[in-house]
Amino acid sequence: AQKVTQAQTEISVVEKEDVTLDCVYETRDTTYYLFWYKQPPSGELVFLIRRNSFDEQNEISGRYSWNFQKSTSSFNFTITASQVVDSAVYFCALSFNDMRFGAGTRLTVKP
Amino acid sequence: DTGVSQNPRHKITKRGQNVTFRCDPISEHNRLYWYRQTLGQGPEFLTYFQNEAQLEKSRLLSDRFSAERPKGSFSTLEIQRTEQGDSAMYLCASSLGMRQGAGETQYFGPGTRLLVL
């Protein structure tokens, strides 16, 4: 069975703090894909990153970075120097054909 | 705007009525997905199409739900005899996929928020 767990329901930080959102997944597939999406208050899911199971290189994109570790089945997401505009619900997802989402982590960045 | 579009954005209906939602995918995308999202939860997969063929349906898709994609372009999701438990956001996504299990990126529309009174 495929499952994604985001244990942090809500996180609140003050602007400029770094914050890490955790994601743990379960799958029996050897080939799979992991994603992060952002859902701002407007409601539309915005794609952030896609990773396949064979690529464990960490990735950095501006203030965003992702740490993929197959040994611990984790795909964590870090925002450096958070900003108020980062406030949203963030979803981690696991895909083969259809996509299985975690329950999401609501991030609030206070000024 | 060349993203995924959904209509209507909001729908309020009375229990027992039928409702239909429309999704227009990104034009070159051959795969189209429907998801349901309830408050405080992540989206849950309902069904997906490759061109006009409906390839997979979730157990969540009861017999009151039907989805079509008649010409492989836009899709409709109909809910018959709505129940209060159907109140949710219905999300559509599309992707360009050439084989099973490719895990391609899905791009989401803004959703249709349904409230059943």
C-alpha cells in the first residue's frame, strides 16, 4: 500500500526563520515519484518539485531545498529565511499512476 | 491563461439534487484526473482518464458519481442524488503521460467547491 505521512499538522514561525516540513512515505514499489505542492489560501495546488526514487540528490531552488533519503523513506522540505508569502498548506505526495497525498502541513509565517 | 480551468468555482445545492462539474485540462495533456479534498485533508484520488478512456476508479467513487471525457479533451464529473457528505472541493488535474507508472507532474485547477445543504 502507498501512504504519505506528514506528522506536523501546523507550524508557526516568525519571518526570516528557517523551517523544515517533514514527509515520510511508504511504498512497495521500487520505482516511484515524490512531489511537494503548495496550497495558498486561494486554494489552487501549486507544483513545487518532483523527484524519482533513483535520484537521491538534494535540491535547492532559491530559498527552498529538499532532502530525499531512501534509507529513512523521507522527503523533507526546508524553507530558508521564511517570508509571510510562504504561508500556505504544503502537501507531500507519492505517485506511480495516481497521486497519494499526505494530510498537509499548515505553515503560518508571522511578520 | 493556459492552465487547468474548472467550472463552476462554487456550487450550492440541496440534498438529492444532481450536480455536474466541468474541467478543461491544459490543451496538450492527454491525462486528466479528478480528486476530492475535504477540510483539513489532502486531495484524494477519484478517477483518471488517458485520452477518452477511464483507466482507474477509486473505491471512493460510488455509483452516484460518474465521470466522462468524451473526446479526450474536457471532462465532466456528475454527482447524482447529492448527500451532505459530498460537500468538498473537487479538484481536476492534467498531465502529459506516455506510459503507465511514469509519475508525471500533475497540474491542478482551482477546484469546484460544493456545498450540499
